[in-house]
Amino acid sequence: MSGTKTERKHFGFLAATALGAALFAFGGAVSSAHANEVTYSGTKCRNLNGAGGKFKKDYYVYFETNSSRVDPKYHDDLKHIYEFAKGQHAGQICLFGKSSKTGDAKDNAALGRKRARNVAVIFEKFGWPRKDITVETEGEAWGWLQETLTWDAPEDRRVRIRLSR
């Protein structure tokens, strides 16, 4: 791609905005935008297609920049998710940690994984079996947009929670 770095960043912002608008128009993100959904232990999140409609909703816990500390304000929300999962006989809780696009990609992946593990610890304290919690990191940016998407956005500093059968 030709042009100055500023022009490329502006184009990337416009492309990302257009991509976001397209995803919104079609009812949300497509599953291919998510991580491969395989845990660090090799276990897969079984809810790749919404578990037949039972568990279609994703839940989110947001983090401060460069932090993996789960804010206590999420305790009640996580307890509600745990109780819903238990009541609906979910088989897994799948956690996908993210970090912002600023900084080193390898460090960001480790931070995203640490965020997800910290959320997992809370579910374990509630009583969910560790063997039924999957933990993974989600990527920072998409292909050719990686160079242009470098801001520190709250939607990138999060753990996505998905229930599975």
C-alpha cells in the first residue's frame, strides 16, 4: 500500500469503521473473527455454533490498560453467569482474553491469557470444575489492518465469556 504512514493509518481507521458498520448491519461479529477457540491445554470450546441456540450470548469483563486484575464490580455479574450456566447444564465455560493493540504482540497475547485465567479462578471459586473451563487468547488485529489498528481501545482489553454444552 502506498502513501504516508498517516494516510495509511487514516485508511485503516476508515476500513475498520466500515468493517464494524458491516458487522453491525449483519447482526454482530462473525465467528471467523474469533480465535481458533482451542485452550492452552488443547481442549476445544465446544460451542462453535451457539450450542444449538442455547448459549448464543457472549459476556464480557473489561480491564484497565496493562492490567489483568478483575475489577470487583464484575463479581455479581460473574456469579450470575455461573448460576445461569449451572442452571442450564452448561458443560464448559470458555474464556477468551484480549489486550489492546499497543505494545509487543507476544506480551499482549500473554496478558490476554492472564486476564482469562484470572476470570477462570473466580469461576473455580464459585465451584465450576477447572477441567470444564477453557482459556485462550484472542488476536489483536486482522491481517493487513494490523499495522493501522494500534490504538488502546476498551473493547480490546477484555475477556469474552461463552458458555458451551
